[in-house]
Amino acid sequence: MSNLFGASHLENFMASLDERSQASVVSAIERITEVKKRGGKVMVVTGSGPNIHEGVTTLIAELIRVGIIDAVSTSSAVISHEMAGSLDRVFRVDAAALGMDLEKMPRGDEFEFTCLTDEEIAALKREMPLDDDLLERGKQLPKHSEIIKAAGNMAYPMGPRTERLAHEVMGLAKMYGVPFETVAGWGCDEHTMLGAAAKRNVPVLVTIPQLIGGGAVGMSIGDSIPVSQRSMRLSRMLASCDIIIESAVALTQEIHDGPFECYTGHGIWAWWHGENTYNLRKKSLIRIDLDENLRRAVELNKIVQEAIDKGLPKTKAAKIPFRMEMSAFARHENSIPIVGDIGKVWPLIAAGVAKNLGIELEFLSASQDTPEGSAMREWIVDNVKPLNREKMLARAKNYTIK
């Protein structure tokens, strides 16, 4: 895959950023390199859709494989998509012509089908019942469109297959006393974060505000372990890492305002009661985001801190729209805001750190609106496969309960 992506495109990506973001990218590369050279750890906190579409989650899987990324927290939607292979190709037909109840159809009154080979359909039939008549009628109708999108979402049959698997994964998770994400990783493709992490014994967990997506997957993740245990597991992950990279994600209060963090959060009473806590004081926060207000909030860190000290609203003091996660990020001494497209920033950081560490990457993502990004998306569709149920069950059979 790497031969589809040359250094000249990295230069173009860097040139597309403003001078301050270019400097922030360089600072991020230097800081990550320094931490990895001294044996430290790096954690990534990802949001959902853009990270899948831009190939960022596939790149993170590669960075897990080579030992640059040591922990991941993400959304239930990302878990759902990775279980289905990250990206897939679907075609859409007229839902009314297909005989569907339009009251139950999404906006646009179209019905989606996953583009599958006869071999893939036969494999699915060994696992679950399929509606052959529906599949045949879908084939006969004119296609409104054929697109690549986040996998296992709204299309038949991979959508219901993912929902069906969710309940089975949750049952195994409860049986073995581990998070849903761990069990799903046992069967996921090694080019997904879940699959790469399972191979290297790297933790992957969904953050609590991001439990609501992914349909049955999100609910099953939430039900697999208690919220208090999830909070503590996330706390331990964060405590073990020196750098936390946030990628197109909102509501990151596990980091900045979590129940066990003592520097910018509300962990003081957990500490007071003798519970395990952690501290962001000496850690580095790197955030990749398109919101210019993120950088503005960092520039206004003194004003923001003064407002907090006086018990005043931060938004009024800073005079900018203020998202929840900006508060601690803006006040933290080691924050690096990178305002830019994650599809361009991530390959720059990954390539820069890998070069500094003498590591050769086998996969490098690219912004989806470039020829390299388009080729990358096709590669993901063709090569990153859905969760292998037999592989997952074989791993579960031999798992030792701790």
C-alpha cells in the first residue's frame, strides 16, 4: 500500500496547513519521538466517522503493529464499523419499488445492499439466515448509486449481521469477564485497531460518552462491563501513557474531567476516599481538529483559568464558542492544538515519527479527496475483511480467565 503514496504528497499536505499548524505538527512529531525513544507510551482517542473514512483507524492499526501506539479509546460506532471491515461498497435502490415500509426507511427513501460476491454470500449463509428473495429483487432494480461508506451500517446483509454478532460478542464478554472490545478484537482483521490491538495485547476501549452509537453494538458494549469498571479501565490506560492524541473527537471528559483525574478533572474526592487516581500534570495532549476555536482557547488559557478561579462562565470570559473538552485542554501547559484535516495531519505525524524511529510503515493513509486517498479507500474495501466469527470463537475457547 505504501507504494501508492509518495513523499511529494506529504509535502502537499504540509503546505495545505497554515504556519501555526505546520509548527504544531513538527512539535507533535518531536514530542512523540522523544517519548518513544525513552520507552514511553502513546494513547489515541478517536471519534467515529471521519477517522474511518480518512483511513485514520487503519493507520492507527499500523502504528499499533509497529509499536508506536500503545492504547486506544474510541466510539462504539468505530467498533461497529471495524467489525464489518472498516469500509465497504454498497448500492442503493428505491425502497418503495423494493416493497419496503417507507415509514421505517431513512431520509431519501432508499434501501442499501452490501456489494458481496457469491462466495461471500455463501459464507454468510453458513452463519445466519439470509433473505434470498430480497437479495434477488435488489439486484433486479436500477441502482440509484454505488458508493464506499463506513462498513456494516445501514446495508443488507452486513448491517443485520453486525447487529446479530453484537449480542454474541456481548455474551462471550460477560462469560469471560472482559470488555466487548476485547472479544471483538479476537476475530477482527489485523488492519483494524481492534485486530491489531488483540494481536499485540494493546487495550482498546470505548469512551463513556461514545457508547450511544453503533446500534446494537453500542448497547452491547455498554452492557458488557459496568460503567464504573469502564471508567477505571480508561483511567488506567490514560495513567500509563505519556502522550494522548485526540483525533476528531468530542466530549472527552474521561480525559479532562473524568472521575479519577486530579489535575484538571474532578478526581480529588476519589483520591480522598482512597480510590485509584491519575494525573495529567506531566502528560502531553495533542488534539487534531478543524475548529479554530480550539487554538484560540489555548491562546486564551490565562483568561480561561482566571474565569475558573473566579467561578465565572468560561464562554463569556473567552468570548468564543466553548466546547466541553476545551476547558482542560486550553489550560494544560503541554497542549498542542493542530487545526487541520485529520486526513492530512495523521499521515504527516505517522511518517515523521516513523522516520525518526527508523521504522518502515506498510500502510500510510491519505486524505480521501486526493487520488491517493481514493486508492487507499479502495484498498481498504478490498483488503480489510469483516470480523471472522470462527477465529473469534477459537480464541475464546482457549482464553484463560484471569
